[in-house]
Amino acid sequence: MTGVHPDQLDDQQLMKELESIHRTRHDTLLHGSIEALRTHNERMAQLEGEYLRRHPRRPVVPGRTRDGARERGPA
């Protein structure tokens, strides 16, 4: 694993790590090696999993659900 284990980060550090990994995602996908993309995937899954573990009742915007998308109709 690369970096500090997500369960050892405080809330502010976790958010900073999530913002950073989401910001670098596109470049990693387009220009990174397979190994870099694999590492990025693993780290993102760890960080996002920790966020969801800490915030299981986070607010969900109705338009971001499957039913909400169906209500919007075709794009």
C-alpha cells in the first residue's frame, strides 16, 4: 500500500487525500502506466471506502440515484 492507511487519517486529512486523488484521476487514466493506474485504483478504493465507513448516512442527492436519473429521462 502507498501512503498512510486511511483509518489512521483524521477527517480533514482524509478529505484532502480524496480531493487529491480525484484531481489526479484523469491524468493517471490517460497517461499513467498500468501499474500506476492499478495503484491509483487501489488507493482510491481504500480512501472512498473509509469515507463511506465514517459517513454511512451521508446525504444522497435524489438526482444521483438510479430512480432520479430515470426521472430526468434521456440526456
